[in-house]
Amino acid sequence: MTVIRWLVLGLSCLFLLSGCSFTNGSTAGKTLTVAVEPTFPPFEFQSASGELQGFDIDLMNAIAQSADFQVKYQNMPFAGMIPALQTQTVDAAVAAMTITAERAKIISFSRPYFKSGLAIATRTDNQNITNFDSLKNKIIGVQIGTTGALKAKNLPGSEIRTFNDSPLTLQALINGNVDAVLNDQVVILYGIKSGNLKRLKVVSSLLTEEFYGIPTPKGSPNLNLINQGLATVLKNGTYAQIYQKWFGIQPPQLPEKSPIENQIPEKGVSELFISLNIILKSLPVLLGGALVTLELTALSVLLGIVGGSLIGIVRLSPALPLRFCAGAADCSRKLSLV
Ligand code: GLN
């Protein structure tokens, strides 16, 4: 008997272990569809031969390699990425996307992978735009759906012109169609340095401190995989190598969590809290209702017993009219029950 017991136990352990190794191995060879807008150098852009390249691309490829998954890039406009993530048309995006509280309500971000910020770009001959306040009453160019577009809303009296992508926005500035552009500082500086943005300059210091994250749909099982890969490349020096390749300097220290994430309560926790709060608030009314139901039930049982017994007694009476009346009452009672 004991032998059989040990045999069953052993087999169960083997089964469990094989199950575990199957689960671990199930991510291998998995392909993630990753949205990209290759018009944001040095993060994502296309070489003359059409090859996808940039800091984000190198980083995503390194993450995929260390977390053992494949990447299939899908081109789409930046403004279309969040809807595509929400409908799970794509599994993730690499788009120099800033982790913001608003976005984090509808999609999930990986840990921060790049420290960034907004800056003002203007033409080299413009002397009167020197800081954010001097943008009042000016014509500002922004890319649709970006943090730059959001920041521009705080400027009273300015005319905001929106463009589909960053190169179009900066081209409008070069052409004199807008007075200034609000964009990620690194992108403006890279454009100026590489000679693509002639006669432009960056004004003053950073307007914001932002962190980029890799977004996934809410509740995506791939987020863990991406975070694991990111943690590995940050630790084993691959991240620093990629950073050095694109920016020529050592990367700054990155926080494990974006500062804005501390302001967002975990969705599950907040929903549970809200539900409990509603239940607690309604508890007195619900208990009052339950008490009335109990009272009514007790009353109907009592009336049923008393009424039924009375009719029963009268139906046994020797007087025919009384028996007839009790019968009729009983009939109507039964009919009303039907
Ligand atoms: N970092 C900015 C944002 O998230 C711009 C990103 C982009 O245009 N690709 O809004």
C-alpha cells in the first residue's frame, strides 16, 4: 500500500515539474507585434535604404533577445498607437512614449527606459522667444497626441498648429509657418547636430522631466516579459552600450518606477476600494430593506395559519350556509393563489 502511495506521489511531482517547464518554455519563439512610427530620430527612423533603426529599435531588439521573443514591427502614426493598444491590435509600441498619468489609466507601461523632457525650438534669428512665458500670443507647432501638444494648451492667447509627425512640425518652423515648436529636447538636438534642422536652435532649459516607457494593453501578460528583458539589458551593460552608440555619453541613472506612477493607485486596488465603499454606504438601506422583507414574510405566515385554521373550522360546521360560505372563501383564496 505504502509503495503505491509513494508511486502516485512521485508521478504527481513529475507531472507538476513537466507542467512548470512547459509554462516557462512557452514564451520561447513567441512573436510580439510592436507599433512604431519611424519619423522620430534618433529613437526610430528609417535609413536611406528603408531599414528601421534608432535607439528604441536597438533597445527593443535587445530586450526581445534577452527575454526570448521575436518582434514584428508595425508602422503607424503616434496618435494611433494608444487606440491600437486598447483594442489589442498590437502587443506593444516603441515610440519614445512618455509615461503620463492620463495614459497610464488606459494602457500599461514598462519600467522607465529613457529620461527625457520637452524643449522649445525656434529659428536662430528669433531673439524674442527666450522661455515658456515668451510663447504667449505666438504661433506654436506641435505633433498631435504628444506631451508637447498637451503642454501647449497651457499657453493663453497662442495659436496652436498641429501636425501629424515631428519632421512636419519642425519643417513648418524652418519654413516660418510657426514661431516655435514644443518637442522632445533630444529629438530637436539630434536634428540640429545631424544637420537636418538648419537655422534652428533650442531655447532655454528643459520645460518638463519625462520618462519613456514601453506601453502594452492593460493586463497584458507580455508586460512582465518586456520588464524582465529590460531589467536584464540594464544590468548586463547592453543598455549602456546602446545609449553610448546613439548619444555618445554614459546613460543617467533611471528610476525603477516612473515618478508619476506613485500618483496612480493600482487599478484593481482602486476598483475594489470603490466597490467596498459603495457597499458600505448602502449597507443601512440594504439592511432596512431586508428587515421589512422578514417582517412581511412573518406576517403572511401568521395570517395564512390563522385564516386557514378559521376556514377549516368553519367548513366542519353543521350549518350548511356557513359551510357554503367557508367553501366559497376557500375557493376564492385558492383562485387568488393561482
Ligand atoms: N515623448 C512624446 C510623447 O510621448 C513624443 C513621442 C513621439 O512623438 N514619438 O508624447
